[in-house]
Amino acid sequence: MSGASPQPRVILVGGGNIASAILGGLIQAGWSHAWLHVIEPDAAQAARISGAFDVPTSADFSGAPSGPCVVIWAVKPQVLKDAIKSSRKACKCAFHISVAAGISISSLKRMLGTPEVVRAMPNIAMSFGRGVTGLLAAEGLSDFNRQWAHEIFSAVGEVLWVQSDADMDVVTAVSGSGPAYIFAFLEAFESAAISCGIPLDRARDLVLQVAEGAMLQARNSGTPFGDLRQSVTSKNGTTEAALNVFGQNKLSETFASAVTAARDRAAELAAEISN
């Protein structure tokens, strides 16, 4: 780690998918197991986390290590307020990061009673070190803690600092929800391959190999996506025939509408939670 001081103790509140992804990514990046702790009241979930990641767990903050730490709130937005209220005294010296969708940075600052707060919107690829996380700092956040937020999420992928809650709605729609868009495309591609005669036991691997190859070409070449598409599309050929169908079905417009719907829903959820 390149932080200005020794690795901070990280306490994750919640043991669900996002917490697991953060844990997996940090451990893969070399974060010490001894400096990680999970608070999870569900005994079965706590046992799963402890067994999978070899980190200590407790049902609440009374069983967590004391002293300065980074607390990552990885609970559902609907229960975040009560979770903070029940443990506010126990984490007075903490720097807080919330991954609860829809909770504004001003609301977090008010609930936690400190400016040492960052709102984060990660995605599930963190568990493989390939996540994308949007970060929004509360006004008054120290440079020291801003650096630690960057360190933590850089350890599990790319980091994008944004300027407002509205920006976070966009990040939610693009990178937070983005993996599901890719999975939906792969699912449809696999189904199409099977319907055209590719054996069921081969279709998944074939589709993944095609997708991985295209992604590597796009990343390594730096060429615009449109230019890459044109480079593999012969006039009146098979690829053009397929792309014409995408055009007829307005793929670009459909995708734009889908991402816009996700962004708008993120804003709606924030309004619902705040009421």
C-alpha cells in the first residue's frame, strides 16, 4: 500500500455480496487479514464470511476492535439509519464509507455527525480486482481520509471521484448496474448460439471466448469502438447482415434508454429513502 501511514483497520458492517467483494479484493491485493473485521448479526452469514475469508466477525460493534478505523457501511439503504444510530458511540473516531445506494452525502454526514464521510458506488467485479467505484467526498473530508478511500478502492479496481449525488446516480446506472447489462448480453448471445445449432455444452465457452477476445483487442488497441466494429465488418458480408438487424431494432437507442432508466431510478430511490 502507498498510504501515508500504516494500513488502517477496516470494519465492514454487513456480510452480503458487496462486503464479500470488497473483502476478496482487499485480500487479493495483499491487505492483512488481521486488519479486517466484519460485523454481521446473522450467525450463518457470519460463519460463511469467516470461513471464506479467514477474518474475524462479530454480531455488533461490541465485538469489534477499538481505536481509529475505517468503517465501510455495506448494509441495505433501508436499514442504514438504524444501524448507524445503534452504533454511533462505538465508532466515534472512525472514517466512514457508505456503499448504500441512494443515501445522499449530506444525509450520511448528518446521520454520522462527522464530515469524515465518503459515499461509494462500487460494482461486483471488485472481488476479482477489476471493479469500478465512484467516490463522492463530504465537504470537510480530510485529505488523509480521502487518500485512504482512494487506496481501499484502488486496491480492488478503478476509482472515479465525482462532484455530486447526481453524478453518483450516473455512476450507479453505468458501472454499478453495468455488469448486469453485460451478463444480459452474454445470456442472449449464448441463447442465439444454441438456437443456431451450437451444442449446449459448448455455447457458453464459445461466447465467453469471443467476448474476452474482443475486450482484449479493444483495451490493447485503444481504437474507438466504432472503428473496431467497422474493421471487422465486410461490405455485404455476414457481420454486416447481423449488424443491420441490430440497427433495425435500434440497439443504441435501446441501450441509451436503459441506462437513462437506471439513472432516473437511482434518483427516485434516493428521494424515496429520504422521505
